[in-house]
Amino acid sequence: MQTLKHRPALNRTRKRKRTKVKISRKRLLLAGAAAVLLVMIGRSLLPALGISAPGIGGGAEDAPTEVQTKAPPAPTIDLNGVMVQGGGTPMITLNPGLVRLGGGVTVSGSGFDQGSMVDVYLGPSSTPGQKKPPSGAADAKPKQVATAKAGKWGVFTANFTMPSKMTVPVQEVTAQARGSDQVAKADASVAQGAGQATLSAVVGKPGDTINMTVKGFSPGEQLNVYWGRINGDPNLTLKADEGGAVGKTPIRVGVTAVGQTSLVVVGKTSGAAASAPFQVLRLYPSIKLAPYAVKATQKISFSGSGFAPGERVLVRLNAAGGQPVMAIPTDDAGTFKGAGITMPFQLKGAQSLVFTGEQSRAAVSSGFTILPFTPQARTNAYGGLPGTVVNFYATQFAPNEAVHVTVKTSKGAKPQLVAAFRVDAKGAARAVGQYTIPGDTENTVVFQLHGQRSDATATVNFKVDQSGGPVDIPSAKPYVVPKDLEN
């Protein structure tokens, strides 16, 4: 009796299980039909829109080899003379922007429609002036490399690997939203290859000779060699052999900052770079002056050593900066000789010359002295009576300068200009000028001979004898210095 009572419940349970099975099978059939329908729509509609997407019509490896990527909208805003986008347009950035072959690249995009699928393509750059790959090259046409979905605010991130072979150093990355005109582009620079540089020494000063060996560059390309930098004019240019290498080659340590630096080799065609560490030692230049004491119009000669080879040495007076008074080139050993400067009249006493390497900035100074002129003079007689005609003899004035003669005829009298003459190249003069001792002159007449360039003075005392009575001598007219004796 108990068994019969439970049979209706058991039957109802079996019926519910059969119903669930039927419903599950029906749902699976409907889902399968929907999937097939979506694939058919994708195969027919998306290619008509010019869009290629992985998983439709095959995987990424089955994608069409030719892809027509769209161009971003033309710039519309004039900013400082340059046409730019006015905002609200899609944009992508690449990290890194300089990537090695086979290296990973992250594409960060913004400005796309939220929820849109964005396909990423890699192809040759469309920038004017960029080298184009041959038509048959593997990278001659754009290829899809990634797909991402734009999230909130239209932002997406995608990653791809740069191919291991490229024929041009710049590739264009295009992010294109499916079924939309939203598109953005950015260029990726490719460093093709990784060169190696080896030095025979790791320590030295500018001008020292070391040996360098490099490899890993493109065959026959030009190699630019830099010390402590990677731009500007190279310190040296070499040419790689058929294997992309340069054998043991002597080079000179270039001018760069003292301390730890690098020698950098850059392939002009491939963009490959190699570096080697190097410790640059300080330069210790020295200067030899001759003589160390001169007068104005005399020349100081100097020679130097310990500067960088082939640089100019800037010479300044009493200062480490400002306008140099001359520039002297050094030879291949960083030395120079046979230079000199003639001293002007305006300099007096202790002076210094500062020598600075134009490239190395190595500096050294050397002192010298400007000696004063100490002229001597005498008259044609040591004394005489009023009416005596006096002329002058002088030595040790500055070469070829004018000398002005003044006289004081009495104590407390104002000096009076009475004569002028010019000394010769040795600073001497003989029996020049003329002055008559006045009749009312007291015991002594004082003559001062003043050099107009050297600012040096010689003094002569002339003793006047007593005449015993009045002497009738006409007064002399005021003396006027001729133009050619003004200095």
C-alpha cells in the first residue's frame, strides 16, 4: 500500500526532468542558429563596409593581405601658423615610440565612441619625405595587429609586437573604429639592429688615442661616432664593412665633460646604436710667458700645452669671461707656440693673461708686469747766464712719442710750456727744442720733459748765474705745440 501511494509523485518528477531536457535542447538549437546568422551577416556586411576584423572570415592569420586604412580628418584650426585639430577627435599614443624589431608596443587611444571595437593596423608611414618600402616587401602594406574595445570615455589600450623584419625605419600605426569614420594615426620609429662597440681602454683624457671595434650594423653604412652625446656634428665618421662591422681602428678621445661618459656609435642608415662607457680625465694645460716684465709697446710671447687637440685657445686679459683679445689654434698634440701680444700704454703694474680651451674649457692663467718708463734728460749746459740758449738731450722715453717741455723760472711760478720734440724709435733725442733763459730769472730754472704716451717725466735743473745787473732780453712769445707733436 505504501509503495502505491508514492508512485504518482515519482511520475511527476520524471515528467519535469524530461521537460527541462527538452527546453535546454531547444535553447541550444536557437543559440546555434543565432550564431550562424551573425557569422553570415558579418561575412557579408562588414567587408562591404571596408572593415576587416579577426574571427570573421577566419582568424587574424586568415585576414586579407590588403587593408585600406582610413585617413584622419583634415586639421581645421590655425594655431600659430600651423593647422591643427580642434579637439574632440580620436588620438593615439605609442609607448615606446622608438622600438626595436621584435619588441612590444602599447597603443593608448582616446576620443573613440564608448563601446566601439577599434582595430589597430601597422603599415608604412604616409608622412611626406619618409622612405617607402619596395612594393614586394613584407611591410609594404598595412596589416591588422590588434583589436580592442573602447571603454568608458572612449579610451582603449592595445598591445602588439613589432615584426622582426622591417625595410624602413618608420612605421605608421592606425587605430580605426569599426563601422565608423573615427580613426587616428601615429608613427613608430624602429631601431633596426643593436650594434656593439668595444674600446681598448676605458680611461683617458681628450686627445689620447685608443682603439675601437664595432659590429652589428648594416653592411657598408656610415657610422657617426659621438663622445658624450648623440646629436650634432659627429666627432668621427667611419664606414662599416660588408658584415656591418669596423675592425680595430685608432680613434682619439673627444672633448666632453670630465668624468663618466660614453662613446656612442649610430648607424646613419639603420638607426642602430652602440655605446661604450669611458672615464674622461681632466686636462692640465700650462703656459710659458717670455719675458715676465715688459714696458708698453713691447711684446710678450707665449706658448702652451695640455689643451685639447685642434681646439682654439681663447686669450683674455685679467678676466675668465668676456671678449677674448685673441684666439690661438692648437696642433694635433694640443699645443701651440710663437704667439704674442704687444702691450699698450694704458696698462700699468701687475697683469694676468687667462687662456681657455674653446671646446674643453680647460683654463690656466699666467701673470706678468708692465714696467714704467724712466726717462732721463739733460740740457746742453749745466748752467749759464740769462740769455743762454738751451736745448735738450733725452733717453729712455717710449719709442717715437712726443715730449713736451715746461719750465719754472722762479719758486712758486706756474710751469710754462716752452718746447716740444719727438724721440726716435729708441726713445732718444739729441739737441732738440730751444729755450732762452729770461733776464729776470732767479738762481735756478727747472725743466720738466713729459712723454705724451708713456706719461713719464724727466726733470732737469739749470743753474742761472748772477748777471751783475739788468739784462735786456725780449720776452718770448707763448709756445704753441705743432699738431704733429701733440702725442
